[in-house]
Amino acid sequence: MKNELVEFLRLHSCCAGLSLSELESIAELASFRTYASGETVIEAGDSFYSLSLVISGLFEVRASTNLATPIIYLGPRDEIGFLHIMHDSASPVTIRATEPS
């Protein structure tokens, strides 16, 4: 599984330019999480201090100002949490799984 994860990371844009040893280090620290359909990943206003790379499933993103309509969908190879980490701020969006992951 580690080799598959290293390959997944190597192809992901957030890991562009990292060496093989750096990718292997990340893979060593990685953990896996699954979400059921309808399960919330993050609620608007919450803090989120991890970066999640979507391997499978589909997630809807809804702005806190309009929870009725998704603004975007995230799927395989997308990331969740990048902006929250970079800006050290509460999430302006709610993210929920629409398909199991």
C-alpha cells in the first residue's frame, strides 16, 4: 500500500517537486479516513488542521452564506483543507460526502 500511496502523492499537484524520499516520508505519516454518504468532513466556522487528499468518493462544498446550493464538487485527486492550513482560519464552507469514500 505504501508504494501505491507514494505513486498517488507523486501525481498530485500539491506534491509537485518533492523528492522520492520526501514522498516516502509523507506516506509514512499518512492515515486513511473513510466517509459515508452524507457524513460531514468539516462544518463552516470550524477549524481544520489537516490536508486530505481525495482518493475516491465525491464531496460537495457549500458556502456558509448559501447552504442550499453546492458551489463545487470534489473528487479523486482533489484536496480538502489546503486553504485552511495556509491561512490558519476557520472554514468558510461546509464539506460533505455525497458518495462513500
